[in-house]
Amino acid sequence: MKYLMGSMFDLKGHVSVVTGGSDGIGLGLARGLAKCGAKIAIWARRENKISQAAEKLRSLGCVEVLEICCDVSKEEQVRVAMKKTVTHFGQINSVFANAGIAKTKSLTESTIKDYRIQNAVNFEGMFFCFREAAKYMIDQGSGGKLIATSSTAAVLGSPNLVSYSASKGAMTAAVRALAVELGPHNIQVNAVLPGVFKTAMTSKVEGLTEYFLPKIPSTFIGEPKHIEGIAVFLASRESDYVTGACIPIDGGLSIIWE
């Protein structure tokens, strides 16, 4: 499926960064953008997975894909990756801070190391990416879009996920603060809060599907394709009056949590 020029969500000429874009939800975000003609920089830690993802996006008609190895928890790597992206494309229009990790442990088994590594990738990674992108967006003078992949764990009680939930909660709080701060620069800042999705990360959690499926009104577990549409909307000019929003993408899980 190739993008349709002239449609409401035509992203031709749009440049987007997707961190953790080589698989799972990140690749779903990138795939939606690619279908609408965006140029995409995929940032991830493993070169082979980035290359595989890039080929998939090119097959969808993506105009151009830039492959960058980057660990978003490393401040200097983020700075270099953002500069590389802007130098290559000449601009930056949206950034999806999607890279994340989750470790399931009970409170009594958790260590400060468990907390710090999840906070470093999830929250600090978003912070570094948004800060560097905002510098360029402000200088460009044309605004932009900053979108964080948080989680329903940020707003719902989730057992054995205290460190993960804390990092995702910090992301949603920061999104609201940044929406106010960056609004005068025509930069919209939003978050998507995925529920349970079929990804490599969630497949490692034993019993996850069995636990959550009965609680989901839509009666099925999400797949990366279900995140494509919201990615396009939040990157496009159609969302210019949407900022500070934290949008659940969860099949209704968050409305009947018990």
C-alpha cells in the first residue's frame, strides 16, 4: 500500500524520527508514517534489525529511510543522532520517543538497578530526544510534533511493574508540562498509551495474554498495525489543536479496569 498524495493525511516531505523503530510498536508507528509518504529516521540499538525494518518501510513506498544506531539512554548518542538526522534531511517535523524496556518483578525482589535502567531508557530517553528535537524545531520556526509512547501502566495499577509504571508515569507528566512550555513555538506534545500488544517484549511475559484478555472490551490483543493510524494523525497538521493529550490505545482496557 503506497501513500496517496493530496489526501488529508499526506505526509510527503515530512521528516519523522522513530526511536525503537525496528520492531514491535515502534515499527507499527513507522509503518503508518511510511504509508503516508513520510521520510523516516529509525533509531535503534541493533544494526541488523534496523536494516530489516528499513527494507520493510521502503517496500511500502517510503520516500527515504535513514538508519541510525543509537542508545537513547546515552545523552551524547541522542545529540549526535539528532544532528545526523537533521543534517541528512534538512529538517525535523516529528519525533516519536518510543524506545522502551520493561522488567517484571515484585516490589520485594526489585533493585534500584532495575528502576534506574528502565527510567534511563523510558523517561530519560524521551527527555533527551525531545530536548534535542525541540532545539531544531524552535530554530526552524515552523513548529513540530513530539509524541511519547507511554503505557496504560502509567494510569492503571499493574502488579510487578512498579519501576516500569513509574517511568511511564513520568513520561505522561512531562508530556503535559512540555505541551504548555512548547505551545507558543507551535510544537504539539502528546502521548499514546498502548495497552496489551503482541510484541517480542510482551511475549516474554508468561501468562500476560491470559490475564488481560478477559478485561478487554474489544475481545482481542492489540497488534502493531493498530497503532499506525494514531501515529499518522499525531504527526500530521490535522492534530495541530491537540496537545498535552495522553491517548489510550488499548481496546478499552482502561475504561473497565478492575
